[in-house]
Amino acid sequence: MSLLNELQTRFGQVSGLNFIQQDALVLAMIDTPLAVARIAVQGAQLIDWRPKSEAKAVVWSAEAPTYETGKSVRGGIPICWPWFGNHPTLNMAHGFVRTMDWQLLGAHAQTDGILSLHWRLTDSPATQAIWPHSFELDVLMHIGQELRVQLVTHNTGGDTLGITQGLHTYLHISDVRSVIIRGLEGGFYLDKLKGFARTPQDDVITLTGAADRIYFGTTRTVEVEDSEFNRVLVIAKEGSHSTVVWNPDEQVPSGMRPEESRVMLCVEAVNAADDTLSVAPGERKILGTTISVRGMS
């Protein structure tokens, strides 16, 4: 039985949930009274999300992305694990779990209209060849008027794991040069575009060009004020003391057109650099992000 048929057989009766084949990937299609979303089985990657109260998407995806085996879809929330960014020796940015098929363990339409999905990935000979450790990863998604995504790391081996990780969240905005980012002022960031120079952030953030920054010592909720769309995107998090703000300007990566950089902004819950995690044998650690929308007052 194909993966598509298997998923339809197991979960096709769940209200608001359907599955399709999109080129090389199988996608879960969410359409409930509260929200629409798409999720790739590969990487358990949420591709986009829009609450029904909004005319425009909140989690962004590229207009013409590729749906290829072994390559993340451009946009959404790729899961970066067990390292965030570049690896010191492997030519594999952001880890390996975002390009592997995950198992859908459960899907439930709750009485409040929220659709909950539970994805899992465990170590295998393929992962052990890249990263020789035992683990069990779960991704819990709650899709409704707000979006909540949790990545749960369970160390099933006998040695302590040292990991970095991230929920690489792409937000849909009207224009990156006109939005205001609040919640990270008063701290500092490492500026990847300037040799990781330590830079203070004294005020709210406005961008006039490319940005690739890791903000440290912050657990605060971030708000993105978008006057043209007349809304504020609210990004809360858990299990993280660092936040990434990223926009490539016109030097866009594959799967994205240069002009699309103006309408997306990444605000990411991460554990990176100084915020490296240690996970003891048998321990579980949660990294989460919750995204909601409110109107401009």
C-alpha cells in the first residue's frame, strides 16, 4: 500500500483532514471551520497556515516551491534538528530530520474545532550513520484560530545529547521594510552578516536590507506590527532563550523568487550558539512556538 493510501485509510475519516500527492511528496491538507493549512509528511513540515478569520496567510510559503524528496519546501516551519545552522564537518545545514518522512501517529478533531496532529521520528540505521545517537522526536500540532507547534526531544540512549534546534518559522507580511518587530529590544544579537559581531538592540526592530541575527537571553513574545495588513502577528515560544530574525533581501535561497523576500519574515524559536541544550538519558525537552493574530488598535 502506498503512503498516500495508508494515510487515507487510517485518518481519512477525521473531519477536516485529507491527503494528496504533490509531486514527490505526500501532504496533509487541513480545512476546518477555523483554519486551513498544509503539512508535508517529509520533515513533518507545516507548509502554510491561515486562520479563516484572515484573508491572507499567516505562515508563508513560496509561490512556486519544489516538492522534492530530500529537500524542504521553501516556507512554512521547517524543523531544524539536531543542529541549527551549518554543521562543522557535514555539508548538511539545519540537521537531517527535515528531509526524512515522519510517522503520523494520531489525528483528532477536537470539540472546540482545533485539529491536533501527532508526528514521530525515531533513530534508524540511516540517522545513526549521520549522527550516532538514539532518540525519539515528536511534533505536536494544534491547528485552529491560533497555531501551536511543539518539538519534543526524548533521549532514548545512554549518553547525554548536546543539540541545537529551531522551528524555522516563515511569516507572511505586507512589506519587510515597513513592519515593526517588538519584543527583542534591550538585549543583543549576533549578526551573521557581520562575522557574528555582538550588537546591542536598543529599540524596536525595523529592517532596510538583509538580516540574519540570533538574539540571546530572550524568552519574550515577539510581535510583528503590519499596518498595511492591519494586523499584529504574535509569536510566543517555550523552551528557548534565543530567537532568530532572518530575511535574505534579494539574495534568496533556492525555491524562492527575489521579489518574494519583501513579503516574508522569519521569527524563529531556537536553541542555538550559546543556547545549546543538554538532554540527559531518558530526559525530554520541548521547543515550542505559538502564533496568533490580532487587529491593529
